[in-house]
Amino acid sequence: MASWLELSDELDRWYQAGLQATFWWRDDDAADDTPQLDTLLRHAGAVPLALAVIPELATRRLAEKLSNYDFVVVLQHGWRHVNHASSGYNEYPASRAVEEVSQELANGRLVLTALFGLQTIPVFCPPWHGFDSCFLPLLRRNGIIGISRKGPRSAAFAAEGLFVVNVHIAPIKWTDPPSFEGDALYLGQVIDHLSGRRCGLYDAAEPTGLLTHHLAQNDESFAFVSRFVEIVSEHPSATWVDARNVFALHAASD
């Protein structure tokens, strides 16, 4: 079972190899200004945070709140976070009409831009990580230059002009109510991605991504997140990267 010491040891290996381990933080399902959001922002401190916002549910209260936090960037989290799959969970299964999907993507960009202005970037995070590949060209046609799901990326681009940066560790267990499965499981996931990047099994250029869900994380989960953030922030061979910088070069080259 993985331990906190093993995480530090892995980061030490990056240091010994003269490498810098990059990390980024994405949080999903934001829609309004809530006490849970305050908890998330408190735990983030000054660490760059990418908040995936549900466009149809997003409120002006949320926009006003986030305008006070320069370290927060807004991403597009589907349209209304509704399941359209006949089995499993997916807002964008292949069974949906192309025209309807394209309209939702366009509307989502319009809503987020109107609410958040320059604080939002054209990066799409599909709810439940589900997005059928037949719709990938629609993202680019609607001005979206990046996509973020879960797991080590197999390629830097999901389609022409559509850059990929995923998340790799999600410290939550989807029970009812949501719970936490223990440090060892999630530490194993992050160490696997870090060692895989360092050894060439995964794309070394993809930052290791932390995924949280502020509306569902419990105290035990946030305790894990706090310790994880502290270790990464203090290690000389680890650094947090802003989603704006992760996707900026690809947006600029568009």
C-alpha cells in the first residue's frame, strides 16, 4: 500500500534526475456560491485552481465571488450535467443529435464568457468524463481548444487542434453519501502517474492532475487534499501550474 513517504521518495527521484514534476488542480460541478466553495478556496490557498462550471446552472453570484480570486480559472463542464446515456453516465453519448450537441457547446461558451469574461478559458470537461469521439470535431468548431477527462493521456491531441490535459487522482468514493477510501489508494494513483511520467510509460509533459468535487468532498477527503497540496507545494522538484498556462500555447497558436 502506498504511503506519504513513498510520495516524497518519488518526488526525490525527480529531484535527483534534475526534473520538475508539474501538477494541476481541477474541481468539478461548480454552479453557485456555496459554503462548500468557501471550503475549497480556503484549502486551495494560493494554488492555481481550475473550476469546471456547469453553464446552464451557473449564477451571477458565483461570477461575483470568483472575480475576487485571481488564481481561479473557469472551465466548461458540459451544459446542464444531465445523463443522456441508456447505461452508465454520459451527457454526450453517440445517440445524441449532432446539432443539439453543437448548440449546447456554443451556448456554454456564450454563458461562461458573459458571466466570467477573461477568467474563463475555452477548455471542455465532460461530466462523468464521458464524451463520444464522434463529437470531438464539434469542440474545435465551437472555439474550444482543450479537453480534460481522467487518466493518463494517450496523445497530446484528441483531435486536430484539441489539446488534452487530464486529471489522474480523485480522492472521493461515490457512495451515498460520498465518502473517502483511504490515503493509500489515492497515493498509489498519484505515484503511479508520477513514476510513469519519469520512466517514460506515460507522457512526461502531461501535468499530474488532482480532481476534487467541492460539493461532495468530506472532511477526511479534504484532510488528504490539504496534506497532498502541502507536500507538493514545499518540494523543490514539484510545482503547481495554472490551467491558463497549460493551455495557453495552444490557444495562442490557433
